Amino acid sequence: MIQVSQSNPNGSNRKRRSFLLYLASLALFYPVVRFVGYNIPRKPNYIKITSQLPLAGYLITRDFILFDKGDLCWALSRKCTHLGCKLHYSETDDILECPCHQSKFHASTGDVVKGPAKKPLILFPVEKRKSSPFYIVTT
Ligand code: FES
């Protein structure tokens, strides 16, 4: 009985060639994937507040709450860090509350007081001025 073994010398070449093709396609598409995933940095948005704050010392806008406690001014984002609902300010507790899942944030720092949110609120830089615009908030 004669056994014929079939060794295909081209089989290993074919595997090597397809592997090299795979590597070449990765090298070609890598710049494209990098370009698609690239985030262009957002330009800062300067919001001018042309009126003095009410006596309560805070102003609620669509995107942030501006606090002015004498020498200290700060603005906190109203976007909940859990899923993005608009926060409400509770003056009696001095916290920002989320109506969606009841997360609570400290109004002075933006830190999470109660979850499910885990990240603190975004703190926007505020420039306080003596004439109009009295406040410039950078968002
Ligand atoms: S969106 Fe605010 S707690 Fe869920």
C-alpha cells in the first residue's frame, strides 16, 4: 500500500499572504478610524449676564446656575451627570436635585450628595465685573 501525503507548499504561503493582507488593511484603515474618532475641541462659549443677580444670590439659566456670595462667584451646570436631566435648585437645602432619578448635588461644589449620579457637576469659570456685563460665564 502506498501512502500519498499531500503537503501543499502553497498553503502556508497563502496563509502568510492573507495575514500580510490583513496587516496592510489595518495599516490603511488606521488613519481613517483615527480621523472619524477624532473630537474637535469645542470653542468656549462666553455668556454675558448684563444684570445684577437677585438678592437671593443666584440666577438660574437654561444651562447653568450662577451663584454670587460676595467675593465668591461660581456657576454649576444644570445637566445631571447621570443621564442629563435638568437640575432644580433647592434653596432651603442648598442642593441641586434631579427630577429624573433624584440625584442630589452640593450647590457649593457640585459634588454628588446622593446617587445614582457618580460624577460631580461641571463647574464653569465666572468672571465678575463692576459694570455691565456684570458676569461672564465660560461654558
Ligand atoms: S438623570 Fe439625574 S439622576 Fe438620573
